[in-house]
Amino acid sequence: MIGILDSTLREGEQTPGVLFNMDQRVNIAKLLSDADVKMIEAGHPVVSEDIFNSIKYIMELKNSETIKSEIIAHSRAVNSDIDIASSLNIDRIAIFYGISDLHLKYKTHKTKEEALNIIYNSINYAKSYGIKIRFTAEDASRTDINFLRDVIKTAVSAGADRISIADTLGILTPERTKYIFNNINDIKNVEYDFHGHNDLGMAVANSLAAFESGATVIHATVNGLGERVGITPTQVIGTLLKYHYNLDVINLSLLRELSSTVEKYSNIQMPLNEPVTGSNAFIHKSGVHVNGIINNPETYEFMNPEIFGIQRSFTIDKYSGKHALIQKLNNLNIKPDENIISYALNEIKNSNKIYNDNDIISMVNNIKSYN
């Protein structure tokens, strides 16, 4: 299976300043399922009663087939967490444990041998509930590769069928990501996830490198939400896998709705130049670019915006050329003669203004009245 695990409801809510209510959580889960996302990480149920109840209701929708994605609950490597997660009858429990030297020394205060025992025992305990298990190797990117291999083998022997390689600090490069996967791919009876943070702006590149090196599930959040500066954006990795590998891991036509919904619920406004779903994603400005788009959209568009339910457009300002102006006038049902086009273009070129539709209509009417 190749797909996206969307963690907007878990990792996404760890964004500073973001809190979803129950209705918002359920609506996001429905949208993700409608968009054919393979896995939804619905949250860590011990965090709060509302998260517990949200996951419970999401599972009711899953049981009624309103939601079709695999539903995952987060859990520490602690039996009490596992008990609570399993009580929700979720599809999979995701147990995490920090395995780098730094985490063992300063966070858990455990030796490597003790850590391996905790990992084995917690997974083995969770497996007794008959639920599928994913183990997340927290801070895997700063872990000695030989110990990472020991962790994976231990988790698999205890019953985990998926291992998440977490770049918890977002410090990997694509080359280093490939190195890690190339050195663990020989371990049998397991599939790999990749969870990449974006602290150095490399989350998408590292996620692609992980996929190319054997990961079959990429973790992402809508709009790239998450701890600190977030993780891989769902809309970007979904589009990238479609463009380069023709993989349908998400319904692209729902990306804009997903993005705007999460933008509203999170109160985090997305930049205009956000890839794929940003307002400027398919707006063209330069006269040369617009001329190319008019003749053949593939000259300056990597995919047809209609795939995303978006209409292409272009701005009118001093960078615009004759072809852009004519196209804009045609869109406004204005059929100007060459005289009007010449006067209008001269006015536009000699101003420092961005012309909206009303500005253009007013300008053309003024030109007509003067002539």
C-alpha cells in the first residue's frame, strides 16, 4: 500500500495556538476520508476528554462506513495509554518512543537495553488486544543506524507491522534520508512510514526521498501544520506523488476545500504563495507568461488548475502585455477596438497600480467617453 497518513487531528493540533473542537475534528476526518486519504491519525486519546470523545465518534462513523480511512490513535509506550486507545476499537495503535542517545539520556533516562525492553513489552501488550500496531521511532534521524536497526527488529518481533521513521527535529537531507532507508530495507515483515518535520524547509524533499527509498506511507498535515513550523503539507505531497509517479493518494479536487477548512478552523491564514492551494498558485502576472498561457497553458502550469477545482487567472498591471489585456477584456465581455486597447495599455504601463475588474471597466468607459 502506498498512501498518505494525515495527522492534522494529532500533529496538526500540536501547532502553537491551534485547538480544534469536536465538530471541527469530525468534519476534518470526513473531508479526509472523502478525499480518499488512506490513514487518519485521529489523536492521542489520553490528552483530553474531548479528543477521546472525538475519536469515539469518528469510529462510529467508520463503523457506519461514513468514514472509510484507517483510523489510528496515538499512544505512549505505557500500558494505561494502550488500554484507553484500545477501548475505542480503533484500527491501529501508534506507539512512540524516543530512541536517540539524547532522548534516552535526558528524557527517558533509560539505557538502550531498557529502551528495547520497553518497546517490546508495550507493543506485545498492545498486540494482545488484536489491534494492528505501528511503532514510531522518535528522533530516528539522530539515532545510530545500528541501534535503529535493533529497535526495528525488536518492534517487529513484538508484533508491529509498520515502523515510522521520524525526523523529529526536521534536520534530515534527502541524501541522509535515503541512507537511513537503504540501511533498514533488508529487515523483513515490516513496512515503513516517514514522518518529516519542516524545521529546515526540507520536509517535502525528505518525504519524497523516503518514498523513493522504500517508505510506503508518508505522514502529512493539511497546510503543513504541526509542532514548531510543522510537517509535510498534505496538499503538496499528494500533488507531487501524482505529478511524478501518477499515484492517486488523495483526491486532488478536494485539496482547496481541505486547505480552506483547516485554515478557518485553525485560525492560521495561509500565505498567498502557498504551493498548490495558495491563492496565487495559478495566477500569472508577467506578460510573457500570460502570452504563453493563452497559447498553451503547459508553458507555465505544471498541472491543469481545473484538476484542483481552480480557475487560472492573471493580474493586470504594468507588467501586463497586450495579449493579457485582450484576454481580460474578453473575460469581461468587452470587445474593444485597437484604439481602446492602445489607450488602455498605455495607461496601465504608466501607472503603479494593480487593476481589478471594476478598474478595467471604468477605464474602458472613460476612454470611450473621451473618444
